[in-house]
Amino acid sequence: MNTILRQWPWPVGFAGIALLAISITAMASARDPAAQSEQTDPSPAARPELVKLEDEIRELGQKRKFQEALFTTEKGLARSDLNSTESAALRVIKGRLLRSLKRPDERIFQEVLGGPCGSPARARAYQELASLRHEAGDYQGAIGILRELIESCVDDADRVGTNIMDVETNYRHYAAMDISYLYEKLGEANLTHRWAVTAKEDYPFASFCGNAISEAHEHIEDRLEHTARLADVSYTREDFDWGRWGQRRFGPSLVETSAGLLAGTLLLALSLTVFASRHSWPRPWRLTQLRQFGSLKK
């Protein structure tokens, strides 16, 4: 390695720069929601004026001014330039606000389900409908909605917001887990356990974030131990295995990109060090003067 550095310092340096660029690009594409094909929060989030509208609605909601937020949402829906995705996003927001006002309306979410296939708003509509059925005590109805979500064209790689640390939504994994919980409420022990197994095996949690994968693994294993006891079946807890679970990602992991950044930095630093050692550089005037006066050892 030392010979290579001394013979070809510049190629090694360029290799380091290239590795740095690739690592930074990979990290950005894996963690920046703007790099995804779809925005995941059911929001307009496309044009600046709609982003501003959404922020205004969110701020009103946080202040629990739901009626004012609903009025603002209705103004947005009255726009004539909305596309189908933007309209669906605002409709989901409207439906949520009506729930907060104790005036739930399933028809709003049903209308969204007839919208663009794979849009984030569509997935949210399924979730809201299932939640409404659950609150009404209609557990079988909620299960039916969640099964529709699983069989639909929603994208599990959607993000939940605009923060780079937000992880993917994993709609199908969580839907299967919710079905397991609903069957537990219905007293169906075998189906409770079967859907927990389905969540793990058929719709495994996947993410760019290794910590999120590890936490999801612990959660599903805890759940499986519990459901196995309910169903009176044997279950052996599976230890976390990065070799297996680490493949369940939507993009490069933070460890991989960090390693790339470190390797690129080292290559660049080594090449610059070798290059500098081949040239004699003039000493700074102040350092030279200090040595002349004996303040520093030569």
C-alpha cells in the first residue's frame, strides 16, 4: 500500500474523492424523503403554496383549532388547479379533522380509495377506515379493511414525514400486526398467532436504518412469544442476525455509507500526505522567527 501511494498519489487521491462522492450520494438518496418518488405524509407537499397551506392546517391542528383547520382545508379543496394526488391528500386531512371534531365520515376515505394507485393518501385512507371500524367495535370490519390494504398497491417504502431520520412506513407489516391484535380482541388465539407470523415472515419490516430494523425485530419476537402462549404452541425466540435481517432494507445502511465516507477520507488524506512529503514548503514567517529567537527547538 505504501508503494502504491508513493508511486501514484494522485490516482489514490482521486479514488478517495470518488468514494466520498458516492457515499454522500448514497446516504442522501437513502435518507432524504425528497429523493423518493412519492411524499408519504398525505399532504399536497408538491407546490410551495400547497406546502404553506399544509403548514397552516398543521399549526391550527396542533393548537386544537380543528374547526379553523377544517375551514382552511375546505379552501384548499376548492382550488381548481389540484391534481388527483393533491386532492386525495387534502381529503384525508379533512377526514382526520372531522374525526377530531367527533363527526367521522367514512365516505371521505372511501372516495380516496378510488384515487391514484400507490399514493400515500390511499394508504392513509385504509388506515383511517380501519381505525374508525375499530373504534366502533367492528373488529371484523377493521380486519377486512387492513387485508385490503395488504393486497393493494401501496408502497411500503413511503416515508412518514420530511425529517431525514423518519423511517419507512412498512404499511403491510404493521397492517398484519394490527390484524393480529384485532384477532386477539376477538379471542381467536390461532389467528392471532398466525398473523403475527405473517407480519414477520411474509411482510418483514425493512428500512435504511439498522437501529429501526433491530427494534422491529425485538418487537415482533416479543409479540410472537406472547401469541404462541395464547395459541398454546411452541415458539423459539430468534436472536437478531444482521446477516439475515440486514438484507431487509430499502437502501444502503448508515454503517455502509459511514464506512465509505471514512475510507474515502483516509485515501484522500494519505495521498495528500505523500504528495506533501515530496515537496519542500516555505515555513511560516512567525514560526521561523520563533526558532531564530530560541523559543522553539529546531
